[in-house]
Amino acid sequence: MKNSFRLYSSINSSYFDLISGDKETQQTKGLGLLLSKSQIALKAFLEVGSIKSKIGEINLEGLSRIIINCELVSNTDNKYRADIVLRFYKDEQPFKALLIEAKSINKGTSVYETNKQIENYIENEVFEELKVFGNNSFGITLTKLSNYTTHASLISITWEDVIRAFYKIKPNNNTLLDDYFSFLTNINGTMKFYEKEVYSIPTAKWSEEAINELMVYECPNSGRYLIKHKPLYITFRKSGGGQMDKLFKIEDIIILNFHNDYEAFLKDENYSINYRNRVRGYVDYLMKNKIWTELHQDEKQVFILSDNPIELKNKPKPKNGNNSFRAYYELADLLNKEFV
């Protein structure tokens, strides 16, 4: 006999829909609950590449105790609230601690402020519970897009990292992990982690040349340039009418401060040598053509693109002839011969 739980009029409900608050609160508290109740999920989370490379491997079987807090409140005069805190004890002694600060999977905000927030928590020992862990206390920013950081105790991961980690071990037998995965993605297990299919932007001739040669594009990580909906593809509109010739699949988006972190990024083995070489080639191109005279100090969104673009044979253009805007399109619209 199959049992179903329905909350209000929804035909697909789970424990996570019962958590109070908005979607961001539900996502974060739900993650804390899952990590505390499922050792399989906790192990998968700790195996995320950027986490494991910084904190090392944690053998859960060898631990004597694990404490997981959600919404941990500091004892300081200015009250701070940590989204999730994981404390690991070995032989009843403090071993390692992780403090997670999460932003909604649907928020396209810069992760810079999140980084500063969590740096304050760790460096100023805001939470009394973490002081005994000393240098073995790490901060994790969990956001829509990854942010490159050289901070010794700071780790940047994305919701997509979490989704992919859980997808690999999802047992499909109505466990708590299944419920959380479905709650988080709302797509019943498919790999459709993007929110809009195609991101369309205007581009200059020099940028088009760099894209075609190196499959890299960058723009500021602020203001109107911020990614509001994570796309699957990106297309670039030519000047003089906005014609779109190709679709490029987005392999990754990296938030990078070239002035502060470029040299460290080139040595970071968490990113493939292919990605690092392409970013290096892009910077060399900008310098050689005097588009940049120095490495920029503001954060950039760096798009790593597939080297197998899709030709748009119908050469679609914006309907209104305006070519200064950034827009999101459905894939079917751009492939439609009537789209002009």
C-alpha cells in the first residue's frame, strides 16, 4: 500500500514543507536536518571537492560525537545567527567545525557580502561554541554561484554542488534524502538545475573574438550584470540589430577578483587545468589588445563555455530592434524560425 502526504492542496509534500519561514529558511534548515539524520547525506556533503580539499577527509565512523545546530545565536552584544554549524568530536575532543552561511538557491546576489559576514564570524570568534576548535574551524558560503577565495578558513560552494552530490547517492526509496532532493530541485530527480534556458546579451567585436577563440566571457558581478536566473546557455547579440548566431552551453560560472586572486586561481587544482589555461589565455588576450591595462579589482563573473556551440541557423534578432538590454529567452523561442 502506498501512503501519500499532502499539505494543503499540494500533491507532493514532505517534512521540509512543514518547516516555518520562507523558501531560503526552509532550504537551509532542511539541509541541517538532513545532515543530522542521514550519515549518507553528510558523507556526500563532506566529499564535495572544495570542502574536502580544504578540511581533509573526515572518517565519520571514527568520530565519537557530531552536533549540528541550525540558527545558532551568538552570546555577543550584537546578536549573530549562524545558519548551520557542524561540530565534530574525536575521542570526545573537539576535532573540526564547519559554519555554513547560506543564501537562497534563487537569489542572484553577490557572494562578497556573504564572505565578509562569515569571515567576521570566524576571525572574531563570534560563536562561543567554536572557540575550542581554534584553527580547525572553517566557514562555508553556500550560494547560487561559486566565489574564488584564498582565505585559509573559507570555502565557497554552490547549491548545484550540493544537488549533484546528493544526486549521485540518492537511493530513490522514499528516504529523507529523496524528500529533500525533490524539495530542493522540485524536478523529481532530473538534472535540470538551471532556471532559465538562454541568457542573451549584447557584445562588442573584441569580446566576440575572445569568446570564439577561448570560450570565456566575463562581466562585472554587480548591478544590472548580476545573474538573476541561472541559464543553461548564453548567446551574444551582434551590434547593428542584435543578430544571434550561436548558443554556447555554460559549463561553469566563477566569481573572481582578478587583482587579488588571479595568480592563486591559476595554481588551484580544484579547477581543471583546461579552465585555468582558458582564463589565462583570456587575460593574455585582454592585455595584448590593451583592453585591460591592469588586472581589475572588482569582482567578475567568469563564464566558462562549451567548445561545441550550437549554430542558430535562423539568426534570430530582438523584436524591438533595441540591442542594449540583457534578457532571458526560452530555447524554443530562439529555435523558432518566426522569432525576429
